Amino acid sequence: MLHGTAAAAAAALGKIGTADAAEALTAALTVVPAKVRPAVGEGCLACAQALLEEGKRDAAASIYDSV
């Protein structure tokens, strides 16, 4: 159950799509269990896309590089 909750939280942060959400997700990439890592990665990609659409190319590129 905990993994499902963590995956849902990662998806929610991805939908938020802010730099703060991306920071939380990229930090989590290295510490979450392997079962949750794909959801965290997808959240990172969603944040990167949102930032790219806002014209924040450098921030988006940094996230893409981390994933």
C-alpha cells in the first residue's frame, strides 16, 4: 500500500509541474524504492514538460538530465 501512495504522490507532484515539485521529485529519484522509481521518473518528466511550456528551458533540461 505504501508504494501505491508514494506513486500517487509522485504523479500529483508531476501534475503540479512547478520547479519546487520537480526539486522534490528529482531528490526522491535516488532514495525511493525501485517499485516507485518509475512513477517518480514520470513525475519528473511531467514537471520538465510543464517548465518547458513556460519557457524555462534550463530548468527543464536539468530535470531531463537527472532522469
